[in-house]
Amino acid sequence: MRFVPSGRSLLVTFGAILAVGLAYWIAYATPVFAVDRVEISGAPPALQRDVARVTDDLVGKSLVSIDASEVEGQLRALPAIAGVSLDRAFPSTLVVRIAPERPVAVIRRGRSAWLATGAGKVIREIPVGTEKGVPRLWVRRGATIRVGGQIPAGLVSATRALAEAHAAGIASRVKGVQTSGEELTLVLRHGIELRLGRDADVRMKLVIARKVLALVDGTTSYIDVSVPQRPVAG
């Protein structure tokens, strides 16, 4: 039995390794696989422009040489991005898939406005008067609001409730949020108040409120689901 590889097999092996290394060097260091297009998907127009600014300098670089984790890290630093992934579409396209943060409220302070998520993260400053379909939450004039930061802690229960309204399928009907101590109330666009009580089991309360809404008429002014086992309309 032969235990030592023959000279010919060693030559073939080393040749294959050399060929692979040469192919990698060609892909890495030459314009054969140079990026000529960055394809961005999943991002709304304003966010797409931000992503383009981060990725513009990748055009001309080899697809093989791009450090995907580094680029993803740079993109995740943008406040409006919840998740991101990069794919190489050979020979020359870099595909950037974006999962954007979902805004649930417009934060208003004086003549300024920002979009905020359910977790209270400020993701973008917007012109006053835009995003008319998104509920407004007001903060005092001296409150500090910055993109990438958090809204005042006292408003986070309101943004969480608005996020749960999305999950319950009634977000499009919500005009605003009222807070009184630890009590939460969602005000609908046609005037009905959804009284949620404390900030607990909010999604379940809203699912129940949605079912009650289908049963009431135009004279109803409120639906109280603070005790979800015993909803009350009046």
C-alpha cells in the first residue's frame, strides 16, 4: 500500500491551490468584480437617500473585498434602521436589504417635529404639518429631543400603546393618546375614547376593544377595557 502521495498528485494539489489563490486575488484586487451598482430595497425614499450616502463609496470596490459586517454596522448606526443585510450579486451589484424602524407617533415641541418608534426612539426630524396620519404627542418646550435619542420617559407608555395599536389592527383609527397618571386612553378619529387603564396587557385590551367597536353605534363616546374581562361601552 502507498502511504506517501506521488509527486504527480502533489503537483496537481499545489496547482489547484495556486489556481484558487490566483482566482481570489484577481477577484479581490482587480476590477473584474468591481461594484457598479448598489441596489437598496425595503427603505422608504428619505431613508434610501441616507443609505445611499453611506454606500456611495463602495462603488468601484471589488465585491470580494467589501467587509459586509463593517458596512452593516455603519448602516445600523442610522436611527431609522432596525435591521440590514448585504448580498453580493455577482458580477457587479451589491444588494442592501433594509428593515426600517416603524414610526408610531409624531413628537411635537414648539415649531419642531420628529418621528418616534414604539420604544420611544427618535428616528427622524420632519417638517411640521407632514405625516398627518400619525398621532401627535406634545412635549414641553425645554425638553431635549435629538435624532437617535429617546423621547421623555413619561411618553414611552403612549408610544408603546400606539405600537400595540398597529399589532391589533386599529392604528389607522387612532388620532392621539391621553395620559392621566398611570391611565392611558386612545382617542379615535371619530371621537370614541378607548380607555385602557394601566399600561399592562395593552394588546389584549385593544383586540377586545376592536371587537366591541364592531358592535357599537354612533352614539358611543367611550369603550372601557381597563378590565378586559368586562369591557364597558357608554
